[in-house]
Amino acid sequence: MEFIQKLMSGFRLDLGPLKEPLGFIRLLEWLFTIFAFGTTGGYVGSAVITTNCTTKTDVPIQFNYPFRLAAHPFIVPNCTGSTGNTVYLMGDYSSSAEFFVCVGVFGFLYCTFTLVLYLGYQHVYRETNRGPIIDLVVTGIFAFLWLVSSSAWGKGLTDVKNATDLKNLVKHCDPLCQIKEHPAMGRLNSSVIFGFLNLILWVGNCWFIYKETPFHKPAHPPPNPEEGGPSS
């Protein structure tokens, strides 16, 4: 309780940093990380093919995050009235999808922490050089993680699209089925876009955080001429 009281007593709300690039870009990162992992993590895809039997039958095909496609079989009925064939989607793309979502979730948590620090504890952040230096290092690490995870998930999404391509799946029907409804991939496409937008934001923010570190600021600023200097 004493620690919490000290923490709250040191809180000084100041929205000024949001008007500066340092705070404003961090707010954009906070929003875009939500969009990135939100559009991927809760995705559910569905498609429908129709048999060409005398009695047409719709065959639903469903898959979802984390895209272990083999866990989502579907049954294609035979025109003879027998049980039908069980068809499995091919591929497991959970590693790239889960890595992308993980980077987004941890990025969101870090953005939340630093926004609280910027807006409520700016005096603590700037009182030593340690705060900006740590912020710069962590932001640089996240920029690298966004590059890797977005590239991996972009490749994974391409493989998911190929594995769920109805032009290939209808070949499992005898006679050949008709395509009735394609899976909606717009949400997943936007997730990759948000991933690379996050990369741009986090890389750009490194420069503004760098300006807060002693690596950019002179250790001993030149004296003000008005304050007097050595007379010539």
C-alpha cells in the first residue's frame, strides 16, 4: 500500500507529450498494434462449395486462427448416397501467425506502459539518461521484431490462401463441385499491412527517442554569450 501511495503521489498528468512526436507516434503505435493482432487473432474463415449431384448439397469449409488447417476437415458427400469422403486441409501455419500476434500483444503492453510514463511520470523519465536509453533500445528491438514477424506472417498468409484455394479443393469432389462462396481474406490482408505500418512507426520513433538521449544532446552545452565569457 505504501508503494502504491508513493506511486500515485508522484503521478502528474500532462497531455503535452501527445503534442510532440515522441508521444504522438507512441499513441499511433498503441492503436496500430491493436489493429495488427486484433485482425489476426480472432479470425474465422468460411467457404462453401456445392456438389453437382441430382440433389445439390452445400459443403461448408471452415478454418481459423492459429491456422492449423489439418484440424479442420470437411466431408464431401457422394452422389450415390454413401457417407462421402473426408478431406483435410493441408498445412500448419500457426508458428508465424502466433509469433505475429505475440509481437503485437507485447508491443501493445509496452506502448501502454510508456504512454503512462510519458503522460504521468515525465519528470521521472527525463531526470536521468537511463530512461530514454532503455526506451530507445526496447523500441529498436520491437522495430526488428515487427520486420521479422510481418515478413513471416506475410509468407504464412500466402500459404494459407494457397491451401484454402477452392479451385484446388473442388477437385476432391466426384463429379467436380461448384464454388459457391470464397473465404473472406480482407481482414488478414489488412493485418499484414498493419504489421508493416508498425515497422515504419517504430523505426521512425527511434529517431525521436534518440534525440532524448545523451548520444544526441551535447554533454556540455556551449555557454550563453549573454551570460558572459572570457573577454577578448
